[in-house]
Amino acid sequence: MRVGVLTGGGDCPGLNAVIRGIVRKGVQEYGYDFVGFRDGWRGPLEGDTVPLDIPAVRGILPRGGTILGSSRTNPIKAENGIRRVKENLAKYEVDALIAIGGEDTLGVATALADQYGIKCVGVPKTIDNDLASTDYTFGFDTAVNIATEAIDRLHTTAESHMRVLVVEVMGRHAGWIALHSGLAGGANVILIPEQRFDVDQVCAWVESRFKIRYAPIVVIAEGAMPKDGDLVLKDGTLDSFGHVRLSGVGEWLAKEIERRTGKEARTTVLGHVQRGGTPSAFDRWLATRFGLHAIDAVRDQDWGKMVALRGTDIVRVPLAEATAHIKTVDPKLYAEAGVFFG
Ligand code: F6P
């Protein structure tokens, strides 16, 4: 059996740990051969490969990024994309493919498995933790730790200057990073894409914090949106999913807070710092287990499935189910955090 492996979409700490788990178990226990496809779906589309064997995965467990490279190429949108993928899989004598990715990459795997008969297994990956059917995705824990450390640091500088510090974290469609890091870091306001926010309410929370001589920290997900519809129409942009986003929402909010409260405000956009560098121990553990279970799914010829975490068990779920919708923050969970606002 020869197995192709690819990593697609935004990179994420733990990708190398998955690749290592797949290759180590595949070679040692099942005697499989591997071929790495470069840059996500671009690899099978253009026939761009890299050797993938035990020496190639040595020492990569704690390394961030992906030794295979990544891209957001979608072969379904490319001219003759499916035919080219099939031809390249035949050319490199690939019997099965393991796709490690988020909603886009696994959406392609779903279509290839369910509509075009390509033998695919999926592994969920995203720092945003917004993939359905799995309790957690690897990368999320690392991102939350990085954001929490940043919030801890911002508390002390905010208090020295009695300023509002707005921290913009990743999360286009779901506020998991904002909610978890905001709670862990003791933020005074947490704003997520799932619920439009009222700027007057945010300013009231900010002012109540100053009244007790503390400087407020506002954590905002990059996809969060104010309630004000006019503003959205004027400054909003459409992202790749066709969702309206206010670009630079953290900076925008800091300016509004200054204008409305007269308090000095600064913004920190954490950006790709949340995605880079070494994975946390939890993410290495989860990613390694996903890798081991993905190669088991190949051995069982259980095509069209994605490995997923349920409690402490790794299970298999249909790729189609996992990619049908994204997992957003439950309003009850968000409401729970409200006790700390203001
Ligand atoms: O999907 C993960 C993610 O990190 C999002 O939170 C973020 O909006 C996006 O990727 C950024 O993607 P890129 O690196 O392609 O700009």
C-alpha cells in the first residue's frame, strides 16, 4: 500500500506531529510506503511530491509549521482539476490519501471521496477549533496559550498607564480562541463573531472598570462585528466564505472607545504569532493520536472518514458530516463568561 499525505489551509502547530504519527505507525506496523504532496491540494494537482519516510519525520515532533508546506489551492475549482489529481495519484502509484486540514481542505476530501471515488481519510486541523464533529482540533490549545500569555502581559502595561487595551485574536467565524483566552487571561470584555456587539455596552463595561481603578482588557475575535448595520456596509469586506467582515475590527473598536469614553486605548493584533512556533504538549498528544488513528482508518479501508476526538477517545466520523457546517460557540458558554464583563 502506498499512501499520499498532504497538509492544506492555514498552517497550525501539530501538523508535523500528525505526519510523524502516520509515517511511524504506517511503516513500522503495516509496512506501507508514503509519498508527501507539497502545499496541500496543489501537490496532487500538479504532481509535486516529496519523499516521506522514517528519516524524513525524525526530529519533527516539536516543530511548528509543516514539512510538507501548505496552500489554499482547491482542485475542484481548477481546470480539469479532478482529472489531473486522479492522473497524478496513478502516476505516483498512490492507493490512498490522508488529507490534514480544516473546513476547505477536508471539504475537497469529502467531495473526492464521496463523488469521485478517491480513497481519502481526513484529519481535522485548525487553530480556530471550529471544525464540527470533534471536541478539539490540535493547534487550538497552542493558540490559546499564546493569546493568554499576551493578555497577562497586557494587563500590567494597561494598569501602569490606565489605558484600555484591545487584543484582537484569530477566529473568522467562531470565537473559541477569544472565549478561552479571554477567560484564562481575565479579560473584562470578550467579543465573538457569533454575537454582534453593542459599542455603547462595551464602553459601559470599560467605564465601570475604570471606576474601580482598574484598566480594562477587551479581547475581540477578528470576525466579531458591531451591531451597527450602516458601518458594516461602509467598511465591511467579504471574506472567502462570503461572510461580511470588518477588517481591523480591533483597531476600529479602540478608536470608538476613545471617541466615546475619552479614555486612551491601544490595540494589539496577535495575528500569525498564534499559529507559529512549537506546539503545546496537549497539541502534540492530540496530533500524534490523530496520526496513529488516521493510518488505522487506511488499514481498515474506511474511506470518506475523519478522525475526531470525543472525550478522550479517537473515533471516526463521516467527512461529509464534519464539513457540513462549522462549530460555533454555544450561546450558553458565552453567557457564562458574562459575569466577568465590566
Ligand atoms: O483558519 C485559521 C486562520 O488562522 C484564521 O483564524 C485566520 O483568519 C486565517 O487562518 C488567516 O489565514 P491566512 O494566513 O491565509 O491569512
